[in-house]
Amino acid sequence: MSALEPVKVLVVDDSAHNRRLLTDLLECAPDVKVVGTASDGNEGLRQVMALQPDVVTLDLEMPKLGGYSFLRLLKSTVPTPVIVISSYAHKADVFKALELGAFDFIAKPARPTTEILEKLKKELHEKVHAARLVRPSETRPMRKPRMMPLEPSFVVAVGASTGGPPAVQRLLEALSPEPTMSLLVCQHMPKQFTRAFAERLDRLGPFAVREAQEGDLLAPGHVFIAPGGRQLVVYRQAGQYVLGTPHSTMQDKHAPSVDRLFMSMADVFGTKALGVVLTGMGADGALGARAIQKAGGEVWAESEETAVIYGMPQEAVATGAVSRVLPLGEIGPALVEIARKRR
């Protein structure tokens, strides 16, 4: 596909108002073209067959054929990246859709002010471009955890943004044979969704996954998701690794911030600190990568080969602090190898 060709989008939503709104917002960008709309899943499947869009935006609650059935049939017939558009009130529905193969989601605003619509437009443009580049993921069999020590032998901090939810899932699946480590995950995501994201990941494998809370203790076989709208840091207190979830400061560009998490890793773990930068737009994680390197630790980055958006990994690599650049499928096994050496 030529770089000059616009991203072709199909909008599937039972509300005529929403179809018009999404079409207007999407076509504000000269490199995005809405090639069709559909009011239910049946019509949406016919339109996918006829128009062959690059990306589909999908409402989940529709007559005749709902969003879940649409996703199942689409996956088995004409696999196409899907971005779910859903309200904050339906978090569980969103993550069920992600389990069925949706690429990503966007929160539907309850009261669309001018400022909120501008933010929605920016997010739509970012994610439809990212979705066009999506690559099929691989699944890995789950294994049962072994007996674990009281404290993790290996702690890894992971940062991700656009395209991150499925990438984080793949990473955790690859780590399932090694539950003696602990992971801290900073995924750019609205605060209304991070708990549901953690609950979804918790159902997928042997790791215990939860949204981090102030005062949580790091434990082996556990994954802590940074709470949306706040920060996630780790510190040492009374001989234990403790998590903090402070409010953001004026210096923080993101909430949660990969930089803040990585900097705390550098402070606490020093030469044993390891940060991993996955797919994402922007430069979050670059400053933190420098901090980890300065402390004598390591930073890895996902390669352009597999990253849906090579923004954050590329910015981290540009600092000179990244020691390994790996495809997503190789990061997990490499971490497991280190974890086993540190037992």
C-alpha cells in the first residue's frame, strides 16, 4: 500500500448520529477516508466484503447482529483490524471484545464538548493509522505456576501505549513458564479502564494481575498495572518492595508515565533494573531509559518489525540507552532466561 493512499475506514454503529459524527471526525484528516457505514453487524459484514476497508470502527450494542458476533464472524472470514467505540459504562464489554480479536478501543464520551471532541478526533486518527499496521498475534499455551518464593527474584518494568494491550498480553503469555518474577506495567489508558484491563489479563494465565494500589507489596508471579490517571512507582521500605500510586505533577506528560516508573526502577534496583519499551506513540520512556542506563541497569525495546507504532521504542533507542532490540515474540523468552539465572 502506498504511503499516499488514505486509510480506508468502515464505521459500524446503529446510531445515525454517531455514524455522522465519527465520519466527520475521521475525515478531518486528509489521509483518512470513510468508505462506508453500517447500522448493524450483518450490514457491516457485507460492507467489509464489498469495500475491503483497512480498519473498522465498531459499536458493540446493535440490533440483528451485535458486536461480539460480528467480531467472531469477521475473524473467520475476512480478518480486519477493529477499533471498538464504547462508553465508560461498558468496560467489561470492551475487554471481552479485545479477547475476541479487536485491535483496540476508544472511550465514547457521554457529553461531547468541543474540547472532548477534539481529543476524540486525535485519538481516532492515531488509532486507525496504528490499526492498519496491525500484525496477527500468536497464541501460546498456558502452564501452571510452580511454588514461589516470598519475594520476586526478578522485577521488570514494561511501558506501552498505542497497540499495547495485545502486546502486553502476548508478553505475559510468553512469561507463563516463569512465575517467579514480577512485572510492573505502565499502559497508557484512561482511568476508567485500567482495572478492567487487569481483570481481563488475570483470567488469561498463571500470573495474578491487578491494578496497583498504594502500599501493595511486590510478590513473585504477580503483575501490577499502573492505574489510569495516576503514577506507578516502586520503593524499598522495611526490607520490602512497596508500590506507590502518587498523583501526577506538572512535570508529568502522561498519567501513568513510563518515565516515572523507569526512574523509580533505577533508584530502587540500580544495576538489576530492567525496563522494556513496547509499541506506542510519542517519547514516553526515553528519559526513564537514560535513568536506568545511568544506574547500570538494562533497557530493551520492541523492534520495528513487530511494533504497531515504532514511536516509543524508536525514541528510547535514540537515547543510546537501549541494549537489546527484539521482536515482541522474543522478548518474553529472553526475560525468562534471565529470570532463571537469577533464582
